Amino acid sequence: MTRRLAVLATCNLNQWAMDFEGNLGRIKQSIRAARAQGATYRVGPELEVPGYGCEDHFLELDTVSHSWEVLAALLSDPEDLTAGLLVDIGMPVIHRGVMYNCRVFLLDRRVLLIRPKLHLANDGNYRETRYFATWKHRGRVESHRLPDCVARAVAAAGADGGGGGGSEAAGGPPAPVDVPFGDAVLKLRDALLAAETCEELFTPQAPHIDLALAGVEIISNGSGSHHQLRKLNQRLDLIRGATAKAGGVYLYANQRGCDGGRLYFDGCACVAVNGQLVAQGGQFGLAEVEVVTACVDLDEVVSYRCSISSLREQASATTPPAMVDVDFSLCRPRPGAAPPAHPSPPISPKVLQPEEEIAFGPACWLWDYLRRCGASGFLIPLSGGADSSSVCAIVGAMCQLVVAAVRDGDAQVIADVRRVAGYGDGGAKDGGGGGGALPGDARELAGRLLSCVYMGTTNSSRETRERARVLCEQVGGYHLSLSIDSVVEAVVGLFAAAVTGGRRPAFRAHGGTTAENLALQNIQARLRMVLAFLLAQLLPWARRVPHRSGGGWLLVLGSANVDECLRGYLTKYDCSSADINPIGSISKADLRAFLQWAATHLGYPVLAEVEAAPPTAELEPLIEGQQPQLDEVDMGMTYAELTLYGRMRKVARAGPVAMYNGCAALWRGRLAPAAIATKVKDFFRFYSMNRHKATVLTPAYHMESYSPDDNRFDHRQFLYNIRWPWQFRKIDELAARDEAAAAAAAAAAPEPSATAPEAAAALQ
């Protein structure tokens, strides 16, 4: 008996929202690669035709029209890309006046089925119900009329003997073509195949369970899933679990890259069979197209299912789904292709460490942003502290990835690096911005793409100035060290002359008030922002670097971390205001771990010194040569506490009272209830008074689950009653109750034994 072996393909595609030309090219490239690897089925990412991140462009009918035009171009391509290959495409479709997020199945220049999404993603970063409706008619199929551009392509295929329907009169419109639309399964000659889309994998009653019980052997998932720190395990567990309980083959496709917004789609296209992973693509990478194939034995699926008694019983009671008959065999190799020899063996999932995710996710996001926006490189206001040093290291990681891709011969990366960094088509290397060979190492590339500037004042320390210089040297960037005291003096002098008749504000260390002290700190920070953007525009001109990619300007990178954004511990329109921010959704604790990792694994040893130094803004005068301003003291809370508050506020959805109760449970025995109440109230007071700053946060790479970005992820108001009178009164009542309970418990407890000092120490 011949085994039912099939080669199936899934893929990671670096699509770009509204880039129909480029998206079509990448779809074609993935189909060619799947065909070359012997596949008979290819599945692509969610909404791959227009790009997932179109957002309100989905409300424009042009977006749907252009998507159909792309599909028509694919069907009528001279290469006949769908000949003998079942192709599964993601795009928006309007059916009976309603827009749906759909999978469109193609074969031999025909449209077999349009399958709309049953469950939409509508939380966190996702707003799918703003644009699409769910298909609510489970197991039902209707007739959908294809637009003329697609009907014409189908008709041409029929005229050529390709099996399509309809004909076209000379000069007239094509004959109408109707196709099935709805929740259905493809009934192939030798297998049952069905699709679910992204969010449907995560729903409690996922479609794949009913499909598996109905006998469907192959289930695909075209997805648009973004990167979030420490979340890949969850996705892989769900994919393996989808086939562990009920058997089957599961193919997962995803976008990979920045498609125009804050999200980075992190790939990891994979294939699972009966609960085991048999193929996995990369999570991060610069390749625009990655195709992952696996040879699967469909008889193993049947055997697995028949071996589980409870599965047999539930399957025997399942109502059959709607079927679309397709005269096509997945397990029969195409003419001229060698038959598959054996199934792909199980593999172990590849999951990166958080430090690696921080290095390579933002690095790939930065490369996509740089090569697509027209800039010539990056400018970092490099202070020598942990945050800006992390950004510098991430740019270094980006350069390392680009050079590795160039060495591997990635044609798209080579074309991009020539255009963006000013490398010519050949010849000897040079040190300028003109021609020359491709980059030989990451430091050379960084010398063209990265500029760093240390903007010091009399309040800056020699240590931070030196760390900034050494780090830029180790990464390979161009470094500039400035003193901005004269600029600060000019602005303060202007204020004094125009407003106070010569009376000058003073720092707190010199007898000034809090208002004077903050104003003098903030003017330093804001002037750094002004100078950073001036340098970003004029440094290429000043260095006589020829314009590259039509630009000749640099992107200013921000370096405010998620904890400082949450607390509002930043000056509005200071160096936190930039073009983009690769670390705006990463916690201070994770950044410090990343710095230690990067010191060794990226080859920038000075980062270990950066991580060991206490965080300070260096905006107040030195006292006896020492910096009096430490961030955690200045904020009145530690970074670890801020991470806890952020997770409780956003992830656990805790208001002030719930946060007090949570912290009281965590810190019982370590802090008095009154002290815990003070900490929680202080956080909410500062969070609410500084929430307006979230409205101007630099667009940041999304990574942390408690990001305060108010543009997409965290929809809360920015004007609060910062006294929180009702909530804080309730906290005080709870704290008083807990204090009384603790006092009563202490009075009833025996005195601590002198022979057991560790028992008393545990309560400190």
C-alpha cells in the first residue's frame, strides 16, 4: 500500500502595508521557492496581499480593489504559478456589503474557495473589528461573484485549457464567475484540508478541534502575530497542542518584519504533526522571504487518531462540515518532481533567550525602518548610561546581521546596503561615503550608518563621557563630544534678561526652589533634543557624505525605557523625543541583563561597565565631584517596583485599590501596610500627573506587555484627578485594617527566641 506522503510549505514574509507591488513580488518568490522544494501546498501570512498593518486603510475601498488586482496578476502570471500547486493567500474581501478578513485558495488559475475569519483579534495591539466582521454562519457556504479583473484571469485560463470557467466576448466584459464563500473544507482526492486564521488558534473553542474531529488531516493558519518578549513559547505550545489532542498536521505562516508601525512580526513559520514540531523557520532575520517545508505522512495522522478511544467517540458524533470538492492530489508529486522519500523527523523548538530577543528583534525592526524611510543612518544622543548604550548596542547588532546577510549573498540586503550606506557595485573599499566594495565587517558598516553625540554640561561626569566614547568606538560609529554649557547659558540668560530683570534661577544645590531646579534640568534636556535633530540633518553635510537613497539625513533614536515612560520620569520633548525608539517597551531590568549579555556576545565589553554604574540623569550640579542625582532616589521608587506596578496596572488590570491588595500580599512581612499604601499612592499620583507625556512618546518598538504607549496599546485618558480621593481613601482604610491585624497578630505571638535569630531576620 502506498503511503500518503505530501510536501507542504509555509512561509515568513516581510510584507509592507500598502506596498502592493512589493508584496506581490514576495508572494511570487515564496510560491517559486515552495514549488522548487517539491511542495504541493503553500500557505502565506494573514492579509499578506495589502499587508496586515494597513489599519484605517482597510476602510478605503481602494485597498480591497488593489488586493483583487494583485490576485488577478498572480493568476495570470506567465509563469503559471498556481499550476499543480494549491496556493493559500490572505486578503480582505467584501461579501454582500460586509468586509471580511479572508483566506483565498487558488489552484490552476482558479479560485476554489474564499474562507472568512471566524474570530477576530480585538485586544492589545489589535483592532480588527474596526474594519472586519466575523463570519457567523458556521458550516455554511454561499456564492460569491469574483470582480471582473479576476474573472478575466480565470476566463483566460479556461480559454488556454487551464480548467477555468467562462469566456469573454471580444471587447466585452468577462463572463461572471461565482465561487464558494464561507466556512468550508477542501475535499481533495487524497486528503481533507482546511484553514483557520491567527486569532482562531488562541480562542477557547478553536476551529481546529472540530475540524480534526471531522477528519480534516491538514489545518493551516495564516497569521499576523507580533513579537512580544518571552511569548514565543506560548505560541509554539498552542501550535503543538492543536495537534496533540486530536492529531493532524498544522502549518503556521506569519509575517516577519516591520510593516510600517510599532510592531515587529516575528515569523517562526512552522509545521507540527501529532503534537510534535517537524519544521521551524527563524524568529528574526533580514531575509524578505523564508519558505519552510516538511514532508508529512497523512496515514500517521489517521493512525494517531484511531489509537485514542475518547477521540474516536467524539469524532463519531461530529457533524460533517461543508465540503468543496477539488480534483487534486496533494500526495502525488508534480510531473518531473521526485516523490518524497520519508516524513520529516521531529525537532526541538528553537526559543531564544530574552537578551537575544532584545538584541535581534529591535535590530531587524531598525533595519526595515531605515531601508524603507529614505534616511542615511542613525543619530544617537549617547550619554554613557544604560538606556542610550543599549540603543547603540542594538544598532551594532543590526550592523552585524546586515554584514552576515551580505556574506550569505542575500540579494535584497545587498541592494539595500548599497543604496542606504553608499556602497558601489564593486571596486576597492574606501573610507568615505562613495563607491567601494560591500562591507567587510560590522564596524565598517557602523562607521557609515551610525553617528553618536555626547552632549555634556558642567553637570556631566568624566566617567559617562569616556564610556560613551569607548562604546561608540567598539561599535564602529562616528563619535562627537560636545559641551552645551554655552547654549544653556544663552537660553537662561535670555530668560533672565526678558522676564526677571537679570535675576537668574538657581539649582537646589545652590539654594534654588524646586521650580527653579526642575526648569534648569529640563532646559538641558530639551536643548539636547534640539541639537540632536540639528545634527541629524546636517552631520552628513558637514562630513561631506554624499547623499544616499535620496536622503542625506539621519534618524534620531530615542532611549527612554518602558519603566520611565510609565512613571513619566522624563522631560517632555527632551531626548526621549526622537524619530523612533527601539527600547521604549523594554524594562530597565531586562535592559541591564541585555547589557551584560551584549558585552560578551556582541563584542562590546564596555557595556559591562555601563551596566554596573548607578543610573543617573546628570542634570544637577556635582557635589564634591560626586553625582547627587540617582534615578531611583529621584523617582522615589525602584525600577523593580515600577516593573511590578506596570504589570499589575496593565496585565492584571489593577486599579489603585487592587494594586494595594496585590502589593500587600507580595510584601507582607517586609513592609508595613502604611508604607505599602504610600508606595502605591505615590505611583498612581506620578503616573496620572505625567500621563500626558504618553501622548508624545516617540513611536517605539512594542515588546513589553505593560507598555504605556497611548497611541495603540494603552487606551487610557491623559487628564486625571491626581488626588484619586475615593480610591486613596479606600487604600488608607485597608492599610489601617491591615496595620491593626498585624498589631493584633504580633501581640498574640510569642517573643522571638534568642536561639533563632534567623526567624526574626526573615521579617526584616
